[in-house]
Amino acid sequence: MASTVSQQATAEASAKFAAGTTTATSAQIASAADEILSVAGLLRAQPRLRRALTDPSRSAGDRAGLVRSLLAGKVAEVVLDTVSALVSGRFSRPSELLDAVERLGADAVLDAAQKDGKLADVEDELFRFGQIVSGNPQLAVTLSDAGAPVERRVKLVTDLLKGKAQPATVRLAEIALEGFGGRGFEASLTRLVELTAAKRDREVAYVTVAKPLTDADEQALAAKLSDIYGRSVSLKVDVDPAIIGGVSVRVGSDLYDGTILRRLNSAKQAFAK
């Protein structure tokens, strides 16, 4: 978990990026996002650089100056200003800095999608792609194999999603392949779904049912959960006949399991005592 100090540095860098892209087009924001993510790639490949940029014995100006000497003329000015602002803050561990740059890059991808009015599409496409991956063990193993070249896995994802998903969805799936925030591929996809929903000021509810819900049932469930959590809720529904009946709902760390399968398992445990 990021420290309060590093969270403050990330927030300040994010504000710097927002201020610098107020009048930018979605294409310009997407280009800046790619440049931020290229900085993340540099930090991932250069542990010594990560350590230098989080060295508490260096002044904030010194750390920012190092970034500018490395990136000046290679990235847009707004990217240079954003990353410089980020490294001017304090990070307790070098890995925190990498996570923060990745987060800024992912947020920028979402900013571009938001500019185009495509956030809802991206959120749904990421979730559906995650379902496809989890439902295909061979594909899940292939995409999650950290020992396989990233370029090969990126090509596979691109081939699978080309022409079927928003550019932002494809880019976020590529970010997940790198292990967003140190997570595995599928966990990275889940986290990115939640960040996309948060950008829309929504909570994500993962719903498992034995058979598809009607539109009326979905609307009623979403309304009930919105009342409970005090904000709009985005339902992510997975149909799994194995639960037999009932419904399971997970929102953050909250889990309501009203499935028949859970009741049967509880009964079996009771009789086994």
C-alpha cells in the first residue's frame, strides 16, 4: 500500500497533468499517456534509476533535475512537468515510484477515453475480456506467464481485441500484462475495471447468478446497491450455473453470498460435525 506522502505526490502530479491537458484533444492525451507509460517501462528496466529518484539524501530539485536531463526533448512538456512533479515528492520504496508512474499512465489513458465519451464502453470491454481470459485456462496461463516475452503477449492481446474494443481498452489490457501495481494479469484487469468505474464516479459490484438477470432485475439490484453505498453502482454480472440458484454480490471487501450452493455447503458442514 502506498504511503500517505507518496499518495500526496501522486495527487499533485495528477493535478499537474490535468492542468496541462485542459485543452488537449483525446489523441494528444492518449499520446501523453503512452509517454508516461514509456517512463514506467524505463523505471521497470532500471532499478538503479528508481533508487536514485527515491533517494532521500537527494533534494527534490536534484531528483526533478535528473528526470529532466533524461527526458527533455523526448517527451511532451506536460509529461516532463508531470513526472518531475512526481519525483519531487517522497517515496518510501523505489517500487512505490514505479506504481505511481503506472497509475498516472493508466489514468491518462482513461482521461483520453473520457474525452471521447467512451469510459462506459471501456469499463464493460475490460470486464468482458477478463471473463474470456478466466474462462479459457490455456489463454489465462499464456497471458499470465511473466517468463514469456511481453511483446509476444501484447501481440496476442492486440490480435484478440483488434476491431472489437476501444483503443483505450486495448492499451489498458497491455498495461495489465506488465503486472499493474505488482499484480498478476487477471488481478490487474480487475483493478483497471474498478479505476475506470471510479473515473465515472461509480462503485463496481461483481454479481454471480445461475441464469441471466432480466433488465428489470438488474435495474432493481443496481438501485438497491446504490442506496446502500451512496453512489451509482456498475454491475458486472457473471452467469455460473454451478451456484444452482440465488445470487452472490461482492462490492470491495463486502460479500453477500445468498447462493443455493453456499447453503448446501453450509448444510454439509453442519452434518459433518
